[in-house]
Amino acid sequence: MDQRIFELNLSVEATSLYLLMVPLSDSGAILDRPTMLKFWNSGPEELDRALAELEERGVISGGRQGRWHIQPVGNWRME
């Protein structure tokens, strides 16, 4: 996990999703919607909004294929 996630001023949901995705990814899990929903403690609509926010800022990519990948910090849009 990169601590710079907190410098992005993301929503609580998007930050929480990133914090959920990192250990899942580290364990080799596929970062798809069904996998994340198993651990997500809000509704699917909130998950979708958080995914969109993370993707918009370059923190994750690949959602069009139904699987996301965490991007290196150099790809993040820090604005």
C-alpha cells in the first residue's frame, strides 16, 4: 500500500476500496467486482462509484475488461 493514497483527497469509499484492493491483489486474488463485493461492506452502487473514482484518478485501470489492476503511483493523477 502506498501512503500517497491519502494525498489524493478521495472519497472515504474510494480510499477504503483501495485499502481493500491492495491485500487482495497481494494475495493473488482477481480484482473483479464479485471478488470485491464479498469483502465490501457497503452496497454495490457505492462500490461502482468508488471504482469509477479510482479509475478516473489513475489509481486502477482495466475496468472495461471486468478486472482491475492497481497502477504504480507514477500513473496516479495527484491533482
